[in-house]
Amino acid sequence: TAGKLTQLFKTKMLSRTSLSSGASPASTAKSPNGTSGGGVAAPLSADELLQWSNEPVPTSLLRLAPEHAARAVKMFLGILRYCGDAPGSEQISQAQAIETAQKLLHQGLKRPELRDELYMQLVKQTRGNPSSGSRSKAWGLFNLVSASMPPSKDFTGLISEYVHSAVQVRGMTGSHGRGSIHAMRLSVKLTLAAA
């Protein structure tokens, strides 16, 4: 699944040459082992770009129009805040968490072109996340997004496969993952019925 996810991600990235040139969209992000390099950041592979980070992304993970890329950066900051990964967000109130989740859902519902980006950002924050609290919040948000809107047809099968594999591999993820799978199936069915 990780290989398929990485392959699809590569085809939808901001620039097809970004992996080889070192100008990847999030190459300045903290590496999966928690260290950030000084000076010029080493290029990250697509798999590394889809690993948890507590640092903001400089641009969207997927290839988007500039106005949507700027919104994607704000969405990722919202995810960091919601999960308690952003500096100073460790103790956000329940009201602040609800407001942040509402803003994220609003972006995906209002702008369908941001849905896949939102899903990929959630994949990023659930893969290799060392904090059980942050990981649980990210999966809870994944569940909310899945219940509210499906990913595009290009991403539905892959996201579903990712969640299935996460349920099988991780114990705690199980209930959130199963909820996400069920919610995504329902939102896909509702979208198809409305079309």
C-alpha cells in the first residue's frame, strides 16, 4: 500500500521533477527522525513527504493552482493545531478544536479540488506519528472528513486501502480506522446517489 500511495502521490505532486531536483514541495519540513538540517535541506522522497511532521508545509502536497496551494498550507496548519503538534497548540480547548475541524471541513466541502489534498495531509499525519495523542486526534479528524466528503475517484480506492492496512497493522488505530472506512463508503454512496 505504501508503494501505491507513494506512486500516486508522485503523479499528483506539485512538480514531477521535484523529487530528483531536490525542490520537493515540503523538502524543508522536519525529517521523520525529528531533526531538521541546517542550510539547504536534503531532498525528501515521496514516501518521506508522506510521513508525519510537526512543521508546516511550505506549499501543497499535491499539484494545485496557486490560490488553492495557499489554502492547503493553512489547512495543514489547522491539522497541526487540531492534533496538538503546532507550537503552543498542545492545550487547545474543545471549542478551538471544533472550530478548527469546522474550518477544515468547510474548505473541503466548498472547494472539491482541496479534498484530495486534505486526505493526503491526513495520511501524512497518521503515518509514522510518534505521539499516541496526536495520532488519535489525526485519526479522529480523518473520521470526520471521511463522514463529510469522499476523496476523488482517483484517490478513493487508495485511501481506503491505506486505512484498511493501518487498521490491520496498528491496534489503537483500529476503531478510528474502521470508522473512517465505514464513513467513507457512506459518503461515496451518497455522492454517487446525488449525481
